[in-house]
Amino acid sequence: MTAKGARTDSATGTQRAEPKRINVAVSPDTVRALENVIEREGVTLTEALRRLIGYGDFVYRAVRENNEQLMVKGEESTREVVIL
């Protein structure tokens, strides 16, 4: 038996969720962020969106769920990531 919206992969026997289509309105800043990833990494809009959501989820969970500090270290400075 599989969960609703999940399918069992015949090769591995593991469950994987079916992709879900969503329609959203995004801000111009979000469009620019997506375009930046598309241009720099040579990926599709869908893949750029997946990557940015994945990065955001990683940061969000680290700060909000695990109470961790995230630091962005450059050549000349270090900044702390703060989520309000």
C-alpha cells in the first residue's frame, strides 16, 4: 500500500512522491533571483526554482528548527544569516 500521491519505484522498491503543479505569483526580486540561477548555472526555470527552494529550506530549518547560527564567510568579511 502506498500513501496518497506517492508511487513505488519498481527498481528500488522505495516510495517517491508525485510532483505537484502549483501556480504562484512572484515578486520582481524573486524573478531576478531565478534568472540569476538560470544564467549562472545553465538550468531550466523549474530547476532554478527547485534549487532556490532547497537552499531556502536548508537555511530555514537550520535557523528555525535547529537553533543553529549560519555564517557567510567571504575573503574580507563574515556575516551572520538572520531570519526574522
